[in-house]
Amino acid sequence: MENKRPVLITIVVLLFIFTPLTVLGAFSNSNYNPLEENSNHEFYYKGKLWFYNEKNRLMSKYECQTEICEYTTPIVDDNTYKINYYDQGETKPVGVIDYKYTFITDGALINLYSVETGTNLQSYKAIKNYYTALEDNVYVIKNSNDVWGALSIGESLMAILPFEYDFIGLANHFNENGELKTDRFITYRDNKWQIVDNENNTISASFNDIITDYTDEYIINKKDNQIKIYSYEGYEVLSNYEIKDYIILDQYIGIVINNFVLIYTNLNEGYLRSIPIINTTGKVSLNKNGTNLEVLLDDNIIDTIANAFIDS
């Protein structure tokens, strides 16, 4: 027993010396390496992008491969096809989405990056979100093969549309939460234009000319300043009118012809209201004011349909 006491003392001393070193070594290999501490919480620091949570605790660090290393700024290509898209958003990069994911431009690549796990999940060529909030956090994305798909980014990642389209666009329609609606998309593939829903079901006929807008019931085509309106089955409606312009608000659609605005809910039935307009070069618009529908010309109210939204 006497011979074992020096050995036991030696073991205790060695544990006292080496245990802190072991802990320090493990700590230095983690995201919290004190030798790389970003004390000012700069986003770009020492060739890395640093991601912190709401408590300023470091979540992960992205290792930049090029000098161009930053949050991705989306593009909007809808004007190429004259789509009626939302164009009032402020051009700005996409930040961290729900403290989980972000898009990082690193040179020519756009990486979908998991902030939680510190890993790149996929690389893309372009993304678009119209610089506004989209239903279900949807992003329209172009992959490395130059085809477009759509992804919902929330608690998890969900493919909305597969990567097989030459173009995907959204019309300028918002839901009651102020989010751009993503229940249906304008798509172009194999030289055909169609409407596809958010489960990738084709819900319209195919068109040779560009689909520039849509409602739940109708599809609008605008070519060479000529406006034509079709059912989803591909049948033209109001073909006896020379349509100058149109406006859409929820279930209401206004058709501008000659010196009148015709207000409809169903284009196969009679119009609800025929409103004369004197200034035919003015801009007609619709506005929801409580339960009333206001018809405006150059922002001046020219008519009101009372209780138009009584059941909304």
C-alpha cells in the first residue's frame, strides 16, 4: 500500500496538467476558436463569413473560396417577357432565412448554405424573389444547367417545382398577409407557355404567345399592345372587344375599352358596372376600401361598388 501512494499522486498531478490542455485543444478546433475570435462580430472577417444567432452566439463560419464572397442578391428577369410582375421591391441581398439557411455568392457560384450545420447544400446560378416576401418562403432558382425550379425554405427545404423550365414567373398578386402569392406560376418550356400550380400540376392549356398575367379563372396575353383574355382551357373570352387595358383585384377584373371601364367577376356573364371615362390616356386602377371596391382614374375615385367584399 505504501508503494502505491507515489504512483497515485503522480496520476492525479498528470490529470491536473493534461485535462485543461485536452479541453483547450478541443475548444480550439471548434467554431469558438479563441485564436480566431471575431470580437466585433464582423460579417466578413479573415476570409470567412461569420454567422451569429439572436443571442450573438456563433453558429457557423463559411470559408470563402474567392474574393467575391457575400450574401446573394436576387435577379428579376420577368421584364424580358413583359410579365406583369412586382417591380416595386428594393434591390437588396437575401440574408439569413429563419436562422437556418442563406444564399452565399462565392465567385461565380451561389451556394445554399446551412447556417445551423455549417455546410453547403447545393450550388446554383441565380435566384429570384422579386425583393419581397413570397408565400411559403418560396425562391425561384436557376441551377447549373440553366433551367429553373422553385424551392420553399422554412423549417425544412421543400421542392415546389423541379428544375426543368426555361422560365418561371409570378404575377403581381398579393395575399392578405402582404406576400406575393405562389399558388400558381407562369412557366415556359418546349416553346410553350403554361400555368403550373405549386404542386407542379399543369392547370392550363398551352399557349404559343407569352402569358403575361392570370387570375384564378383567366389568362391574359399581351402582344404588340393587343390584349387577349382566355379561359384556362384556352378559349378566348370578350373576343368582340378591343381591350385597351385591364386591372385585377381579388375576384374582380376591370376591362378598359374605348371610353368605358367594365367591371366583372365572370367574363362569361354580364359586367357588374360600366363606368365612363373621359381621359382615355389615364391609368385605371382598383382599390379595396373596407368592404367597398373603388375604381380610380389617375388615383382619383370615379366610382364605388358598395359591399363588393362583404363576403371576403
